[in-house]
Amino acid sequence: MPLLSLRNLVKVYPADAGVFASSKSARARGSNKDVRAVNNVSLDIEAGETMGLVGESGCGKSTLGRMILRLIPATAGTVTFNGEDVLAARSTTLRRLRRDMQIIFQDPFASLNPRMRVEEIITEPLVIHGLTPHSGGNPATDAVHANENFSASPPSKPKLHQAATEMMRAVGLDESALRRYPHEFSGGQRQRIGIARALILRPKFVVCDEPVSALDVSVGAQIVNLLKELQRTFGLTYLFISHSMPVVRYLCDRIAVMRQGEIVELGSAEQVTAQPRHEYTRTLLAATPEPEYRPV
Ligand SMILES: Nc1ncnc2c1ncn2[C@@H]1O[C@H](COP(=O)(O)OP(=O)(O)OP(=O)(O)O)[C@@H](O)[C@H]1O
Ligand SMILES: [Mg+2]
């Protein structure tokens, strides 16, 4: 059974939902139509797999990723995670699913609260979920509110500090970073903080929405390698959204190619990049004249 199954997912943004919805000029240009951002997408992602999602700007990649995590509501279709219906989940089930499924954003700066110290930022999910991480073995017994990593109780300051310190180590930042603020860090370091925050709840599945697109190539390569390493350490499954064919070829097991809300090609990273079947995939490959991706 796949870890994640999408069936006939649809997202329509209604015409009147946009910023310029009521402007006469928008109507005059005929731009007051509903936007079918994701159109009937079905996709299975296996546990431990990295699924790449590529396609040109505006084709619906972020919309798809956000719908899976219920950050935006779906218009139609189903999302099944570990056998559970994500879109229908309520209360306790939804809380648990929100822990199991996380997201890493493109712009690390915009996604970090500038007034919070790094320690607060990355441990906030533990506070929100009321989870105390275990430092040793001692598996939790409460199956609904906790798992083998946590017990369901408000975390103490020392426990939070310890969890934050462990995450800093995992993402390759110095412990002293915990006392500082986001603006004191470079783009790559901020992305490491964003990753630490996403992983502190020990999710099973992470949507990486263009996590290296805003970074210099060499810094991005370090983050790509970190994501690879963390996948092994924490047993993660990724949906990795990217514009860059070389990056997805390097990182992903399989690649889904999206065009105007639909998946037009799906195959192994090797097949899709070396022997693309769809005309659009060939166009995408031709449009990325980047050199072979060489991780540092
Ligand atoms: N909140 C919204 N309201 C109305 N339309 C939206 C909204 N968000 C996205 N869209 C539209 O839906 C389509 C898909 O957008 P989406 O952001 O998912 O694309 P994307 O593939 O992630 O693009 P990019 O590569 O630029 O990040 C676009 O036409 C976009 O304009
Ligand atoms: Mg996007």
C-alpha cells in the first residue's frame, strides 16, 4: 500500500476569489473565469520514496502540495495517507495527520517569524501539539495523542531546549543559533531552520515546495544533500517540487511532470529525464540549459 494516494484531485479557484476579482478591467479582459489549478490528479507515493513534481510556473504544483496537507481545501477528489482519508479527517485524526505531514517552503525568511528566537521557532510545533519528546527509550503508550517519539503532555523548557539542540545538530547548525533571530542568518542557514521546524514533530511525509529555488546553486546543493541525509535518518517520504530538472533527476526516485493542472508524464527519474515520452517533458528538458547537477 502506498503511503500517500491521491485520486482525482481537483482545485478550482473561483473567479471572485482573486485580488482583482471586482475590477472592471479584469472582467473586460475576460480574466474573470474560474481557475482550474489542479485538474483530476491521481498519484501514489510509496513510503521512503522521493517523488519529484516539475512543471512551469503556474501549472499547479504548490496548489497540489497544499491541498494534500489541507492548507487549502480541495474542490474534489481524495487524499489517503497511511490508509486514512485526509480530506475527511476531523479533530484527533486531523491533529495526528497534521503532525505526520509537514511542509518546507521556498522562501525560508518569509516563513520564519522575525520576532521569535530560533529556539522558539523550531520548538513551537511541540508546544502547539502539547507533545514532550522522549530523550531516551521509554515508548509512549497513548496511541492517539503520541507515538514512539513523544508523550502527550505540555513540554517543559528543558525538554524543549534539548529537542531544539538535537534538531540543530541534525540540520548542521551550531547550538548557539538557538538564541539568535532569523535575520542574523544567511538564506541557506534559514532554510536549515525551516527544515528543523518541519522535522521536530518527526513527520513521515514532507512536501518540499521549491526549497532550494531561492538559494545560490552551491548553497542549494548543500540543502539538497541535507534533505537526502535527513530522509535516511528520519525515514522520510518526500514530495519534492522544483523547476529544475537536474535537481529532481539527482534527488528523486520518480518524477511527475505537471502541465496546466494535470500530470502528463510519470516515471522513474532516469526514464523521464533520459527518455521522456511526452512532448511537454521534452520541452521542459530543453528549456533548462543548466549543466549536469553536481552536488558538493
Ligand atoms: N489563492 C489563489 N486564488 C486564485 N488563483 C490562484 C491562487 N493561488 C494560485 N492560483 C492560480 O492557480 C494556478 C496554479 O498556481 P500554483 O501556485 O499552484 O502554481 P505553481 O506551479 O506552484 O507555480 P510556481 O512554479 O510559480 O510556484 C495559477 O494559475 C495561479 O495563478
Ligand atoms: Mg509554487
